[in-house]
Amino acid sequence: RVLAPVALDALAAAVGGGVVAAFAEPGGAEIDAAHRLVVVGPEGGFDPGEIPGGAPRVSLGEGILRSETAATAAGALMARVRRCAT
């Protein structure tokens, strides 16, 4: 589902259903089945203060990816953990 633009701190509320937005950042946790929404930033990454305090961070691997590649990688990682969980 594609949503209209929203502020990062309002993202989870826009999606609803108790979904927590995890932000793709180097050094983040490994994506697991609990991650239902991964937010990828621009190629330079998020600016300090853009990620809401306490928001989970997830890793997409060792390298820095282009934004369009990061979104594809996040989707593939989420699909993999769901497939392995069943």
C-alpha cells in the first residue's frame, strides 16, 4: 500500500494497527518477523534528529545501499524471515 507523505514521527499512526516503523540504519538489529514496516532514508542516511526517539533501527547488511535498492533489500529480508517462520 502506498500512502501520502507524512512526517516521520507520525508514520506509525498513519499506518495504524499498532505497526511500529523500524528505520534502516547501519548497526541496527537484524530484521525479524516482528518488523512489519521498514523506513529507508535518502542515500546519505537520515539526519540526526530525523528518527523519532526510541524508534527501532534495523540493518540491511554491511554496505550502504541506494534508496531504491534499500527498499528492495528490506522487502526481501522481511519476506525471508516470514517464509522461515512458517
